[in-house]
Amino acid sequence: MKTKNFIIDAPDPLEAIKFRMEQQGLFNRDLAAILGSKSRVSDIFCNTRKLNLKMIRKLNEELNIPLETLVKEY
């Protein structure tokens, strides 16, 4: 029997953040403590603000999301 391998694309940064938040039972207010404010979190999830380098580093350190995932275009 031949084994088939399927390539699974890495999620976009927002989906990765939401997934990790769900895994850890975090809410937007918890993310606000990491990123600075509730409005910043809201802007990021509404796509009116992009992640900057400082945010990417904090998310990597605090939520252990791979840098390769966080720096992808979305």
C-alpha cells in the first residue's frame, strides 16, 4: 500500500492567532494585554491594522506562534 502525503498550507497570521487563543482559552482582552489595547486587537481582527514587528515578536514570545506564520501576508 502506497502512502500519500498531502501538503497543508500554514494558516494566515490571524487564523493562527485565533487558533492559539482558542487552544489556551484566551479572550480578546488577554490579547490586548500582549498587544497594548483592545482597540488594537479589534483593528487587527477587522483587517484595518497590520501586525508590526514588535507585535509579531510579542506574539511569538507570549503565544509561541512560529515567526514564519506571523510574517506571512494576509
